[in-house]
Amino acid sequence: MTPLVEVEKVSMHFAPRLSLGEKIAARLGSAVETRTVHAVDNVSLTISQGEVLGLVGESGCGKSTLGRVIAGILNPTHGTARIGGTRVMSAGRRPRKLTTRVQTVFQDPFASLDPRMRIGDALAEGPIAHQLVSKAEARDYVARWLEAVGLDPQFAVRYPHQFSGGQRQRIAIARALAMQPDVLVCDEPVASLDVSIQAQIINLLLKLRRELRLTMLFISHDLALVRHISDRVAIMYLGRIVEIGEAQQVYRSPAHPYTRALLDSVPQLVLSDDTIVHFNPIRGELPSPLSPPAGCHFHPRCPRAEPRCRVEKPQLRDIAPARCVACHFPIG
């Protein structure tokens, strides 16, 4: 079966912004050293129809950038991303027929909503523009999607500042789903919410996934959330995918040292006296994407690193059915 989402050898590079001093020096004709940020480095992955793929990694590893490439917000420097066989970005812009097929739910719902626009107008704007619904039908259409995310349809006349953070995220989800997408990119959708509200939003996404047969890319640094919501999980480190597999399998028996380190870095407590019994933070700092290490990017922090790791980039390869790892010396 052909995957719904196909990412093939995608790289995303950025030229960093110059400081004021560098800008002045450049205008005066002085040579200014410019380096490139390697946000995403030759990533390939697929997502099947109706599947939730979790994307996990430390802050700054390129998760959100990859999500924006898949959503058509960014045009990759190299490689291609396809939805249903159609290239997401063509000639620097997203084809119109794909605009409704993939939608994004961002981390901060307040920043993604126009504070001057009523909620009902925000939900109706896109569907009307893309002729998914007529102006005459928009009110009932908006009410249906507000109900789908657990909100009162009468809220349509209110403004974003009149809602709580959890309610605003429900509105953001309703606005994305009102475009009738096949793929939903959820970029840290609960990171700014209280724990109890996080659970409500995750359960809502699971409910909508079952009802609408949604395909999702769920981006997060929260390992527990990703395990709960995902069918498969991809582990990302400094722009590269280092492991992909079924969520339960990856969490139960990680094959890449970075995956093992991520799991070990989650504190585990004894509830009787709140004593930390297991906490091993990943040693060292995440290297800068301006100058990533040669060979395996993880080797400066890896307890299993060998001389080969410092010079030879490991390729993502199958180690079991539906299980891939990019490591010269995988665990197990």
C-alpha cells in the first residue's frame, strides 16, 4: 500500500541572521563569515493512511522544521515531501489542491488566532475561501466543528481572549479540521497547557482520529505523550532520524544509544516518599546545528562511541520488520 505521506531525502538549511556589527561590516565591504544552519539533514520517512507517527527529540533537533516542510510552510533545500503522491511544494509554493489536505496545529493557540476576529469567522474563513462551504451554510458548519471538539456552538461570537488556553487549543483544532484535511501536523500541541488539560486534548485527538480516520504527525519532546498517542515513533537527533519503529517496541527495547539515553533521562519516582530512583541525564550539550559533528552526530555524547563513529555517518537501515536504526553499533 502506498503511504499517504512520503518524505524523501529532505534537508532544510538556513542562513543565520547577521548581528548588527556583522551587517555594518558587510556594508563597509569587510568579509563576514557566514555559516549554514543544518536544521534537517537528509531525512526520509513515511506515514500510512490513518496512522499516527510520533516525532521525538530534544529542543533544536529539527522536529518543527520537518513538520513545516511536510505541511508546505517551508520549501526544503533538498529532497521532496509528498501527500498522496503529490509534491507538497512546487516552484516554491504549495499547490492549491494540497492546501486543504494538510493542516497544522501549533503549540501556542493564542498566537495562531487573530485576536480581532470572532471565533466563528476564523473557522469559516478558510472553508469559504476554498469553497468547502458557502457563506449561507457557514454558521451551521462552524457549529458542527465546535461541537466536534467539545465546545458550545454559541462560542462562535466570542474573541480568542475570552477563552482559556485549553479552549483556544480546541478552537485551533476545530479550525484545522474545518478544512477537511487528510493529514494533521500537530507541533507540540499541548506543551503550553496544564497536565490535566493536556490529557483532555490528547484524548480529543484520539477520538477525532478514530472518527475521521485522520493521519497525524505528532511532534513532541514529551516521551509519555508520544507513547500514548502514536502507532510508530521516529527519534530525531540534530536534524537526522536515528530510529524508527512501532512505539511500544522502541520504548521497550531501544536500539539507538540516543533513544536509550532519552528514556533514561526521564525521572522515575517512588510515590511513597518521592525518592528519585532512576535519573540519568544525557551527558554533554546538544551540538550547534551551525557546525554539527562529523560522522555520527551523537558520537560526542555517546557512551558506546568507537573511532568509526567519529568519521563515518551511519545510514538508517532495517534491523527487524518495520524497525530501522542509524547506528554502527546498535543496542541488543
